[in-house]
Amino acid sequence: MSDSLDSTVVLLGLTGTGKTNFLVAFDVILDRQRDPDGLVHSDLAADRAYLQPLKEQWLRGEVFKRTNRQPPPPHQLLVRHPTSGTRVGFYIPDLAGETFDAQFVTRCIPLDFCDRLQQATGVLLFVHCDHNADHALLEHSNFIDADLTLAQSESSAVEPVSEWRLEDASQQTKLVDLLQFIAEIGPRQQPLRVAVMISAWDLVENAPHLGPQSAAEIPKNPGQFLTRRWPLLDQFLHSHTKTFRFRVFGVSARGGGDTPGEIARLTNFVNPSDRVILVDGTHHSNDLSRPVRWLLGLLDSSTISDD
């Protein structure tokens, strides 16, 4: 990989799957990299107009508002891999999740996004651990505040059953359709690397195991979690190895919840990057550059093999 090469890494994911949180936390990690093999900011100046305000919010533990439907310009990040001396400039477009929901219904997607996909070196595909493949939310007792759920059920009137709409299709159906769309576009690099990012992984880490059945429902290995909770997406990726090469990561870019107590905990770290969680098989760290290194072919070959 030459020093002058620009690599395009594309973030994909439906609404509320943690794309912006990852992007901002990734920038923090590049500033305060502690893994000697991790990526760092290069000495070239990058455009900070979009990221810097969000970064300040992240450091204060604030929750981001939803990305505007009209996407901002691609965010340029210029990074260096100290181990090899490789310098890479790449762009990460932060498209709103609604963009991909709309694509499923209208069968249309912006032309400039198609161009980015064709030039893509790799894709970060986000799913939320608390979003079920076939339902709006995974109603699992380990992820839900029982008192809050009871209060909501007592105060809510019974709603009439509404007619099913195309927009109501399952999340994994929408994502598989999106991957089929990408395959049709024909990315320059095949097989295209896809890092499946299971976000809010702190919920999985903190979920108690109440026996073998609970452990089977919420596996604490990211690859097994995808197989158990997102079987259609998992099977699609496994059956299209000529088009996609994938690896599954668990990630918590916030590092915790948004209650006052959690925000106080998150903002009390001496090194803010320590609040981040990144799980790759049995490998645990806070280095969010690890999946990006894998996409760029820079991850040490002795580490965990692809799923």
C-alpha cells in the first residue's frame, strides 16, 4: 500500500446503530492510541469542522442527536500505521440510517454514495445488540428495566393493529438487501471486506448469565452473537465468500449508558479512550482502529482468524 493511496471506508447501518458514536470515538482513539500496532493520526492536518464539536460532546458523555437525513461531506481522516510506516488517507461518510431505510423502500440511493461503494476498500456494517433481526427491539429481560417496562405498560392504551408496510420489513432483511445492492454495484476490490460491528456491546458484557439457556440467548462472543441473533445476515455472508469477506466485532463506542450515574462514570476516566470496548473473538481492547486495520489488511496475521 503506497503512502499516496486514499482508501475509502464506508459506514453502513440502519437508524440508531451507533455509526456516529463509533466515528467520534475512533477519532479520540487516534489521538490517544495506546496499542503500539494501532493506527494514529498522521502529521497531516485533517478537516475538523464536523468532528470536533461531536468529539467535545462525546468527552462530556452527551448523547448525540440523530444524523440529519442530508449527509455532511465525507469526513477525512489521515492516519499512520507506526508498525509498517504506512500512511493512509481515507474518507468515512457518515450517512443517516434513514438513508438505508429509504433505499429499501424506494430502490434508490444517492449516486455519489454508489461511487464511494465502488471505490471502497472496506465496509463497517453496524447492527445494535439490542435490535432484533426480526423485531424493532430485542425484548430480553437482561436488557430491559423491568420497573420502567411495567410503568409504560400500565400507562399505555392498547393500540389497534396497523396494516403491515414495506418499511416494517425486518432489519436483517433490509441489511441483506443492502449487501445485495452493493454486490450488484460491483466494488473494485473483491471480495470486499465487511467488518460487522455489533454496537452497545457493554449491554452484552454486563448481561448476567442465568444458566445455559441465557448463555445461548446472549452469547458473549461477537461471531456467535451474530449467528444466534442475526441468522439471515450471518448465513448470507457465509454463503457469499466470493463477494464478501467478513469478520465480527463487538463494540461500545460510548462505553456505557446515558443515565446521570453512567455519564458521571464515563467522564471520570483519566484516559477517556479507556471507556471504549472492542471485542474481536477472545481479544479485548479499546482500540477502535482494530477493525479498520483489518479492513485495510494491516492487522497482524497471527491474530484471530476471520469468521
